[in-house]
Amino acid sequence: MVIDRPKGAMHPQYGNAIYPLDYGYLKDSVSGDGAGLDVWIGSNPQKGIKGVICTIDLQKNDLEVKVLVGCSETEVQMIVDFQNTGSMRAMLIRR
């Protein structure tokens, strides 16, 4: 996993969006948009997969899947809340 937006970092295009947890991608993977598969990384030292979040950005006409790794229930809710702001909508699918 590569963390390119650490917890507390500002979104590069939307300065009012602060990442509540580490965010990055799986190295050597490719998602639907051609970039690496996105991951949210929680605080649990045992990095099991908690589920995925399917997102749609109505402004960008973009769909993505993001994997939740090592997330507590509180962290899962933080991610869902973060992903459901502005033009974004998200749906959690638990493992």
C-alpha cells in the first residue's frame, strides 16, 4: 500500500476536504480509472479488509471502488461521512 494522502492532509483540489485517515492505493494495481486501486487505511495493526466503498462523483461523472483496510467501526463511519460530501455519494459494502 502506498499512502499518498496521509491523515490530516488537504485534498489537492478541494482545500476544505481534510483526510480523516491515511488514503492511498495498492501498488501495482489498476482500477477502472487507470490509477491504482484506492485504499483507506485504518489504525488496526491487523490490516484485514473491512469492506469496500463504492463512490460516485456527480460533478466529475466518476465511479470508483475504495478498499477499507484495518478500519474500526468508528473509522468506517468517518470514511462514509467523508465520501458523502459535496458532489460525492458513497455506499458501504461490508465484508
